[in-house]
Amino acid sequence: MPVRTSAPLPPEDPVPHLSRRSLLLSAAVAAGAGPLAAVARAADRTPKVLVIGLDGALLSRIKDADAPHLKALMAAGLTAPSSIYADPLAPTLSGPGWSTIITGVWPDKHNVKDNAFTGARFTRYPDFLTRAETAKPALSTYAVASWAPLTDTVFSAKVDARVSTPSAEYDTGTTSRAVARLRDGDPDALFVHLDNIDHAGHTYGAASPQYLDALHGADAQVGQIVAAVRARPAYAAEDWLIMVTADHGHTDAGGHGGSTLQERQTFLIATGSALAPGSVRHDVKMPDVAASALAHLGIPLDPGWGLDGRPVQQPVPDDFDALRGSLATRVDETGIPAALAGFTHTPPPGWSVDNSAMGGGGVTEWRGWSFTTDEFWTQAQRDQNRESNIRARGVFAVADGDEWADKPYTGTFDSTLVSPAYPVTGGGTAVLTYTTYYRHESPQKGEVLVSYDGGTPVSVRTYTADVPSRTETVTLQVPAGATSARVRFRYTGGDNWYWVIDGVRIGTA
């Protein structure tokens, strides 16, 4: 089937699909002022949020498709490829996927494992529109979906309007309802779900022309919705954050639910006053959609909510992410695509790896601590729970004795990752935080040690049992007179499992 062509929406400003606010942002970035300058300029506008969900859409196929409106949004803002979990955390199905996006927490919290939503914890972890209504009851919230379980089950009755489009109307009806709400009402936050891409994926496969055709159709509907935003009489006084995302990917042959990287693929396309045009990031995860929406609406993110997401408008620098440009392709691994760059043994500035006690031989990629990505590491060997490393972002550090031992080796795996020296105040307390994921098999051990001013390292945490992906917090008692602290992560074992470390920081208590 040939792919149809269409023209994108006509621009309202000199640069296609860039609002006056985005043009100001572009100038601020060029002048070195950064996104905060654009935020300040938008402060007098009313914040509004639009989230559009494209069920089963693959970013790689959007790039292949005739999708001028989505590509214009990518040019005007942020594009962030991402990935999700697989079993045993949850299969790559719509129920867990949309629950993650809408609540801002991973399946180990919202507890959705299937499309029946059995055991869902939506009272403890409600949808972002419900959180918005709770914090600011005067806000107008709206959700419309072509897949009824989202508006019937995931979004709560606290949302001002929840519309499950009749199946006979499908995405056409969903689009027309969203357009009408934007035209005739004054919504502050909207969620719109379109389903036909997923239908084409199941019927024809993601490699088919029919899948591209479905992407083209959804793109036109996204264009109609965005045009309705821009046509609002009050648009000049509104500050819109528009986010487009997906719940999972599809195989080339069609279908999802498994652990292949293609099934685990998601993405975020976002435009807003704090997002630079044409930017690409790899540190974004799908729970960030809910957190970003709430932050944009001016709702403080309460730590008691237990959100896993963080606002895309507020990026958090991480030392390991700076290594992305220096990652290499595979050496000994065979299951990883040959062209995929995804590992290095060279640490970022200030960091070091002590391999003085490390055994010899083994798989090159995993000899001692390595710095890698989800795309690279999970394809080394699927279905050994590496897909459950959900809270590490971008580039992270891994010690993987299991993969290292897949070629002949001598000795044991004994490698220590050493941090830079962080400033501390003697006689007080400091807080060490880091993201970790540890899968155990005896005699393997993970140990966290801290030294002060170059002194003898002292153990502050030991891992000898499985630890799910989580952020660890360790309170440190700083010796009197100390001015710096250095952290060591020592992994010892053999043909056992692995340990992931990311986001290491020492701050004040």
C-alpha cells in the first residue's frame, strides 16, 4: 500500500511550528541564557498541558513515515527515545505501559501487570489529572481515549470529564472530541489516546506499509489537535506544554508483550517554553510525562507521592551520561547489533576503575566495571532480568560477572568503581545517594565504601541478596576536620550475576 503524503500545518510564525515563546527560547539559548530565561518570559502566561498517546508507535517508524506534524514537533522541541521493562516486572502490554505514563510510577508501584488491571494501586498512585485536581480543584481536566480502560479505569472520577470514545467512531471520534474541547472549552490539562497504530501493528506488523500508513493517519490527527490549540482565542496568553508518547513498541512481524528491544521501545516528543528546539536527550523515562505535566501546571512534586518521574524541564546532570559520545561497538558479544555503540571502560573525568585484582580473559565488554546503556546491555542476554533495571537513566555503570564469564577466564571478578572526591563538612552529616540494581548469586558481593581525605575506606553498605532497581540513601557521619569524601563500589564474584550503579551524589543532610 503506498504511503499517502500531506502538508504540515501552515506556520503561525516565521519558523514553522515554533511559537513566539519558542523563538524567544531559541534566542535565549543562542545567547547563553538557557531555558530558565524562556521560563521567566512565559511566567505571565497561563500554563496548559496536552498529552497525546499514540498506542504502539515506534519512534524509528515515525521517522520513516510521512508524518509532517510529528516531525515538526520534533524540530520545535525535545525528542527522547526511551525503553521500558519486560517480565517479570511486567510484560510490554498497554495496561502496564499506559499506567506507567499516566501515574508517573513504574509497575513495581502501580502493580498493573496486564490489560485487566488486576491489583492496580491507583488509589495510592493516582493519575496525573487526579493529582492536578487534588492540588488545584479549579483546574479543568479532560481525558478522552479510543481504548476505554484508560478513561474507565486508570483516570479517576475526580477528573472533570472522562470520555471513552464509542468503538464505531474510534480515533476519528477521539480526535473530534479533543478538538471540540479545545475549541469550545477552557481545559488546563488534557490526555488524548489514539489507538489505530497499535491495531495496524497487530494486524500487519511494524515493518509493513500499513503500519506507516497508520502513523500517517495518526500524524494528521495530531495535526488537527495541535491546530486546535493554536486556534484558541487566548492562545497568546497561554503557555502550552505538548507531549506525545507511546506505551510500547511492536515487532516487525507484529505484536508485543515480550522482551525484545523493539517491543520495549517508547519515546517522548515534547514542546514547551523550557525545551530547546531540535534537542535530543537519552535520560528521559516514561514516568517523566506525569511529573512534567504536574510541574508545568505549577504543582510541587511531593516526595511522599513516591513518583519515579522527574520533570523534563529540569534535567539532572549525571557524570556517566557525558560518556555517550565515546561509547564503542561490540567486541566479543554476538547478540548485540554490530553497529550499536554502547560500552566503554574509560570512566568520566574524576572517576576511576581499579582492576588490580581483576581476573583475566572473559568477555571484553564486561571485564571490570563498564559504562553502558540499556539498549546495549539488555541485548547482551535477554530474559535474565536486565530489563528490570528501570531507574538507571542514560549511561550507567555495570559490573556483570555473568556476561564476563561467557568466554574462558582466569581468577575472579574483582573490580572497584571509584568516585571523585566530593566536598563535605567535618563533624557533620552528609547524604550519599545513588541508583542501584543488584542481582545476587553466592559468593558474589557488592560493597559500598567511603573514605575521607584519602584515608582508609570504610564499608557503609553491603549487598548479599537481590535488590530491585531503586534509589539508595546512606547518611554519612563525617569525621571532624574532613573536607572531602570518595565512594568506592566494589563487586566481587565469578560466573554470578550483576550490579548497576548510576546517579551518584553526596550532598548535605
